[in-house]
Amino acid sequence: MRLTTKTFLLVFVALMMAATSLSAQVVGRATKGTFLLKNATIETIANGTVRGDLLIVDGKIANIGMNLTAAGAKEIDCTDKYIYPGFIDAGTNLGLIEVSSVSLTQDARESGEVKPFLEALTAVNPSSVAIPVTRVSGVTTVLAMPEGGLIPGQAALINLVGYSPDEMYAGFKAMRMNFPSSAARGRRDRRSEEDRKKAEEKKFKEITELWEETKLFAKIQRAKATDPSIRQAYNPTLEAMIPVVAGEMPLFIEVDRSDDILAALKWIKKTKVNAVLTGVAEGWRVADSIAAAKVPVITGPVIGLPTRQSDRYDRPYANAGIMAKAGVTVAIRSNDTENVRDLPFHAGFAAAYGMGREAALKAITLIPAQLMGLGDRLGSLEVGKEANLFICDGDPLETKTQIEQVFISGWEIPMNSRHSLLYDEFLERSPGLKN
């Protein structure tokens, strides 16, 4: 249906009036300073559980110990409370998609098969209403991923505070690849098995050609640096692929089916690429092969359905634990947008179905930080690391636990969001506004 100018103006005015009525629903500002968290149970992740105080100065953890003091610090009593490092979700569309059903609010996907020059960071919306909803649940850092096509582009790690994408950037990028597969794309995929196989072979050919072209492009570029007479046309696709082919930028390979996982492992060995497997829904079937290849994994969602009707209902829940026990380095992601806040519950299911609580906690804190080369900055509570952490009243992997305060890069985060504001607005409402 096409809108006339008059209809469009009426719709626009209605939307503005709706926005005005919700103008009071503004999330507060974060504040920075010196904070002394007293008498807490501190889950360091790297060095076990300790009792005592934690001092935040200039955005970093300045000290952990007993009976700490700091002049001018804001003291927060954490008696009977727990402090955990902020959770890291290593696979989301947060900040890239606002309303999944409205295409104008989606920036995670662009047309084309090979787009390594696209950077998710440039499309992150710092004002997304899903960001406050996520961070008040203890998730302080996420990997924002582009999607669609053979190579969707570059994912970026962001902290969930800041007024611009650059302020939010947490210092890590990775190229994404959707590994070729002959599997059906879902129940609506009506292609024959032969057609699916042909499509898979075509994508493998594209990858091979891209790899070889990038190597040649890089070789010419190096020669040009010493011989200015050499001419080379600008090619953003090959330019963006050079760090990946050279092993300088990690390649996050999305792959789920067991046969495809084995094919991906062979391809990784052949190309010697710096790779991480993502998704890996059927990793439990080939866990020993993944472990032998020494390729780390970011798996999830954990709370999901089996990939095959013949599988046990709990295979998605047990997948992370089976791989971890086989010796695979495993991180957990939500692979979500609106419900990234549920990351701790994905870890909780993994813990309950064989992974164990300690390993599950590491899978959403220290391990993703280490996989991204940020283990010295994020993922655990240690002196000198960024103050990404939260205070809660129990086990954060359990739904009954309340997150009471969150800090991101030392900023004290306002503990409200669209959810809490709507709850407060309607909790004590009077029925009807007419006198």
C-alpha cells in the first residue's frame, strides 16, 4: 500500500505524539568516579572466590583485598552480595537490529555474497533500546556480527556504554564466514539434494578463488612498496581480505552440521588460517576431531531445539559440555538480538547438562576474552583489568538472582531500561484518565 503525502504526515504526527508521551522513559546517564565495593564475595574467575573489597579507579580495578580505603571514593556496601566480571556474549546482532520485523531498522545484512570490507561497528546504534535491557542483566560486552552471504563482513566487540560506536569499541574485530554447506536452509528450502550440492561446490570455488586472488594482490602490493612503477587497481574486497589470509585477523567460521564441521577443519588446516568455529550445533558429534585440530569454538544458542528430529531433546543443552570435556576450548553465545540478556541462562543450561558451573562461567567471561586476545583486559576480576563487573544477590546463572549494580569501563551504569520504566509506569496506574 502506497502512502499519500497527507497520510504520511498523519502517521508521522501520530508517531511523534507517541514518542512525546514516552519522553519521560529516558534511561539515566552513566557516572564515572572512584568506587569502593565493600564486604563482597568476589568471583574472580581467574583466581577463585575471595572475600573482601574491590576498588575501582580511572575505569580499572585498582585493588582487591580486605579493609581497603580510598579517599573520596563512593562506598557501596556489598555485604551478603556477590561481584562477578561482566559477561561477554561472543555472538549477537545487538545494536545492528532494532525491530526484527521492520527492515528499515536492520543493519546487520547487506546484499552480495562477499563483503569483507563491511564493518559492523559503523552500523552499531548506541541508542538501541535493547542495550540498556541487556546490560542491566550483567552482560557488559558483546560481539556485534554482520550476517548474510558467504563473507558478511567484520564483527566488532563493543562495551555496552557510550554515545558513539567508537566510544563503545572494545578493541577486537574478526572476519565472518558462513561455511559452504549442502544442508537444507530450513523446511522451506525446496531445492533438490543435487542442487544443494552444486550450490555448495560453487561457494567452495568462490572461496578458493578469493584466497588465491588475495595472495596475488598482497604480493603485488608488497612489490609496489619497493617499486613505484608497479600499478595496482584499488580493490576493497581483496584489501580487506589480506589480514585474514595472512593470519593477522581471526576468521570466525559459522558452521553447524557435523559433516560441514569436519570439512571446515580440513580447510582450516590447508589454509593455515587463524580460525574460530562459531555456531557448531552438532559439535558434540565430532568433539574429538575438533579437539585434535585445536580449533576453539563459540557455540550457541544453548537454549534451542535439536538439529535432527532423531536427536535427544537435550543435545543443544549438552553440546558445550561434551565439547569441553573432549578438550575443546568453548565459549558460549546467545546468537540473539532482543534477548542477549538471556546469555547467563544459556550458560546455566550448559552448566546443568554436563559442562559444570565453573566452566560455564568461564565460557561467558574469560574464555571469550582470551579468544579475542583481550584476556589481559577483560573476562576476570584482577588488578589492572577494566572494571567491567556487576553486583548481584546470588548465582547469576539462576533466573531468581537480581543484578543490583553494573559497572562498564568503570562507569556506574543506571539500572533502568525500557522494561523497568514500563513496569514502573503501569504498576501503580489508575484505570482511565477521564475525570
